[in-house]
Amino acid sequence: MSQIRRHPLGSLWNDFNQVQDEFAKWLGRASTVPTAAQLTVWEDEHAVYAEADLPGVDPAKLEVTVTEGNQLTVVGERTPPEVPGSVWLRQERPFGKFTRVVGLPALVDADKVEAKYVDGVLKLTLPKHEAAKPRKIVVKGE
């Protein structure tokens, strides 16, 4: 049976984002939370993984960086579609530049990070640095 580990503040963070979105709607503004770059992050013993739903984003305009060994940054831009001769009735998908910075739970090997953009989803595999991987220590008897 596999165990699923969840971040202890994950639920609270989701609630905070919902409240912030509702408050922004009440004020008639776009949310301050960049919904264009919400990340799902998980790990196993070998790597940290991240995914972001980014439909309509040109992969050539995405920039993914890892700094300090455990800080992931995703920068990109979604341009609004041009619809000549029409008037917007509703525009809920966020447009413009976005930046998302997330602290990772372990050091990763930035030279081995893989980034794929498939069907509007950015998929990242961030292999853990050897120093971050658990090591089995052999206990010797006397």
C-alpha cells in the first residue's frame, strides 16, 4: 500500500487562494494570484515533479529555472486571442506575463531537469541531487 504525503499547509493555502479570488471578484478586479501558473508539485525518492496547466501559452515563451538548488521559477506569457470585429462579453482566462516561484522540498540537480509541454501542460521532472537522496547505512556488529 502506498502512502500519499501532503503538505501540511496545502489545504489552508488552497482556502486562502479561494478567499483571495472571491475578494478580488467582489472588488471587480482580477485575482492577484496568477492562476496562469498554478503548480502541482510532488516527490518520490528519486525526483521532484511539477505540472502546470498552461493552455494557450507558447512554449517558446516559457522560461524554467532552478536556483539555489531548491527554488523553481516558471516565467511565461499568455497573449489574448485576437478576435477582430467582436466585443468581449466575458474574459476569465488570465492573460499577460506571469511568474511563479516555488520552494522545493529537496535539492535538485539543475543540470538534469527535464521540461516538456504536452497538450497545454508543462511537465517538469527535477531529479534530486545525490546529496538529497537517502542513503542506507550498513550497521556492523562488533
